[in-house]
Amino acid sequence: MIIVDNCILSSLSKIDHLELLKHFKDVRTTNGVIQEIFRSEMDEIISPVSSSLQKWLFLVSCNDYSCVHELQKNNIKLSFVDCELIIGCKDNGAILFSDDTRLINAAEMEYNVKTFDLCDILCALKKRNRITPDGIEQIILKLKRKDHYSFKPPSLELLRS
């Protein structure tokens, strides 16, 4: 199972490549992430995510929000949604897809949750032959132009190798 954070959903939606996540098995997100997306009032994100929710993107349910509140109380650097993502991953043995460095560090170091950032996701898709080298270049350009997203040089090297 994969649980996806807002930053990944938003970036891929802005460049019309949200469907890339369909190549992974059992892709989910949380209610908190969906609420963040709808609060953004950005149709370029809301529309593709809404469409995906009806087809292949599912919600992971949290049975006990007291765990989320407790986690947030003990880790003030994390938002409620961050804590909901971590609990969702821990409860379901899921991998977290996120570009939020603070969340990634906490998830990996403090809660032993495996994470993938956008570079990791694209590299995995490239390795599985789901994206061509030209496709990677197009995604890099679109992310920069439409989302002001830039990969660090080591990540660019990985993507282009």
C-alpha cells in the first residue's frame, strides 16, 4: 500500500501526470490531505484528484484519531495531517510518498516508515519502463515551469542516468 501526501498529488496534478501513481499498487491518501487540497481552491489540483478518487485513488481510514492527536502532541513540528499520514502508514504497513522533508525525516527516523520522494517515484517508474528518458525530461521541465519545482543536482543525475 502507498499513502500519498498533498505535495506529491499537487505537483503531479499541476503537470497533468497524476495518473503516474496508478502504476503503483493500492494508492491511497488521507481525509486530511483531501481537505487540504479542497481548501487550496485550485481547480488544476482539485479536478484531477477528485476524478482519481472515483477511480483508483482511495482513502485510508483512521480508526482512532486519538493516536493522531497523541502523535502531534508529542511532535509539535508535525501538522495534524502529517501525523495522520504517519499513523496511516504505520497501521497499514504502507510506504509514504511525500516531498515534505520534515515529514520524511520524522517518518523514517522516529517511526520507521519507508518513504519515497518525487525523485524516488520517478526513478522507480523509469526502472519499470513506465517512463521513457524523454518522458522524464518532459516531467522535469513541466515541474519547473508549472510548479516551480527543481530537483537537486544529485537527484537530476539519478533521473537522467
